[in-house]
Amino acid sequence: MSTTSDVPKDFDHLDPRTAPRVHDVLALFRRSCPVAHSAAHGGFYVVTKYDHIKHVAQRADLFSSAVDGLGAVVVVPGVDGVLAPLFELDPPEHTFWRRHLQEFFSPVGAARHEPYIRRLTQEAVAGLAPLGRADFVTDLAQRIPPFVVGALLGVPEADRPALSSLTVGLFGAGTVEEAQRIGRDYAEFLLAQIEARRGRDGDDLLTSAVNTEIGGRHATDGELLKLAFLMVAAGHLTTVDTIANTLLVLAQDDALRRRVTADLSLLAEVVEESVRHESAVAATGRTVRADTSLGDVPLSAGDRVLLAWGSANRDEQRFPDGAQFRLDRGRLPVPQLGWGAGAHRCLGMHLARLEVRVVLEEVLRAIPDFSLADGAEPERTYGVIRGVRSLPVEWVTSSS
């Protein structure tokens, strides 16, 4: 195994100081030590090359999705030690859940939500357009996804503002104490939604999960609570950050924005390249199930590995100009891994693609000439998720 003294021995993806330089650091890992040990968080291996990451993701027999301490911190009470259906299970249990929930995330299932997504976005954009300036993260990107996930889960429309407030508040909490307080309210809200579904018919995801035996049994309250929480978290955080990542690119590149505004059919390609260029799901963990090796690095059962998905999508052996946002890539020789790979490939990717595309369409129709506000230097985030903390933009209004 090749090593250099420059490779950090305590790489911490959850440290905010990592965010501004993460691509440089991961590139150094790829060149010098593509499977490197970090002493952070009790020790884990950082996996940075495309082929290694894809191998781990596809070998559920060797690498379990149930992992301690590397993923998102779950602050909702009552789920300690509970494995969330779909998210943290491995085959065959994971397969039962994925097959059952697939209908809600198929292209047809996703398309059912387009009118609602478009209405939400049009209302948000109509309120912003006359102002001439906005923060496209807090004023737009964060306003759409929690309502869409609420619709997916069958939360009554009157209750979706409460879900949105809890979601934005929880993930924007400034302290652990604040997150725990909001987490308790969140748990009460979700448990009430779960209880309201028992023994009732409905065509939404949560009602189906509550009332159907999957893998020969009904899910427990703890499993359903964690499933619902992580479903909201995944649908909110990844979509918010993909919207923000893409709007940042368009705000910084006038020629690209003008080209796409003139031909909105290009947006599908824009979304796909954005997911490759800045993968919203930045890093997820796995636990080694049996002694094995990755490259020339031996791994023992119980070891933890961190899959740096964004690094895979910039692997020089697969994407020689991966650091560049390029609209005309055409058909890639290998699939980009921004949507994941293996059994846990993103189930919601069709809904996410639709949601991001619709938001971009409505923004470009109403505010085609937005750009970064003078002096703005958007701050990138990194951890489990890669996004933009704020995105101040401005444009000329008809009254200016």
C-alpha cells in the first residue's frame, strides 16, 4: 500500500473545516492511498476510488449497511439500537422492503407529484421575483422538499407546514440540546401520523408501511418511526442540496445559464451532471462482515469503511476532467455514482430528478438573469451530505 506523509491520518468528514478543501484532500487520497485509515471517530477506512466504492456497495455479503458512528446522527428518541427498514437493513430483509416500496418511487409514482411540486415552486418563486434578491437556499430550496415528502408519506396537507417547520428546524439546529428538543417534537408528530394510519386504507407510503406484513411481519413502532424520520431526512436534505448545488453552478456561469434558459430540455442533463459533479450524498458508512481486502489493504470483520461517493465521481481513471461541470458529457463510459450503487442505489432518484428539474424550470422561467450577489462567497458543507449553506443571489426586476 502506497502512503505519503501528506495524507491526513485523522480525516474527519464531519468536521466543518473539511468542507472547503475536501476535493483536494480526497484527490490526494486517490493518488497516494486510496484506502486509507483515519483515527477519527474510533477509526475507519476512507475509500476514495470509483472501483473500490462500487465493489463495496455491490457486496452486501461482505459489507453491511448497518454501521455505527459514521452516518447521520439520529436525534429522534426511541430508536436507539433499532435498524430502519430499507435504510440500514441488508438483503434479504432489505429486498422485501425495497420491492414493497418501489411503486411509490417508480417513474410513474414520481410523476403523480409533479403538479404539486410545480404549484409549490410557482408560489415560492412568485413571492421572490419582485424582490430582486433572495437566498436561494432558505428562501427556495428548503421550502419545497419537506412538503413533497409529506405528500409521499400521506401527511394531510394542513399538517405539512408543521412537518416542514420541524424538518428545517431540526437540521438547522445550532446545538445538540436544540436538536434533541426538536427531535422529541418530531417523534411525537411522526408517531401520531403512524397511529392515525393503523387499520386504515390509503395509497400513501406510510399507510402501506404501517399496515402491510413485509418479510412475514408488521414493522414495530420504533422501526416505523425511524423509517419515517430517515425518509423525510433523505428526501429533504439530498434534494435541498442538489437544488442548491445546481443553482450555484448556474449563478456562477452566465453562458451556461443563458443556454439552458433558452432550451429547458437541457435540464435533465444539467441535473445528472450536477449530481455527478457535487454528489449530495457525500459519504456513507459500511461495516465489514467478514475478513476481506480492498485493493492491497486487509480488512477485518467489524472494521468500518466510509464510501466517499463524490470522490468516486472525480476519480481521474474514470472521469479525467471530473472536477469540471460539463454539460456535453453525453453517455458516460461508466455510470456516475451520485445515485449510489448496489442494493442501496437511491430508491427516490426518479422523484428527486423530477423535483430538481421542476424547481429549476420555474426559477429560470421567472428569474432567468440571477447571479451571485456582490461579494457573496457561498459556503460549502460536507459530511454525510454535500451542499451549500446559503446562496445569496440578485437579479434585475421590472420595477428597477
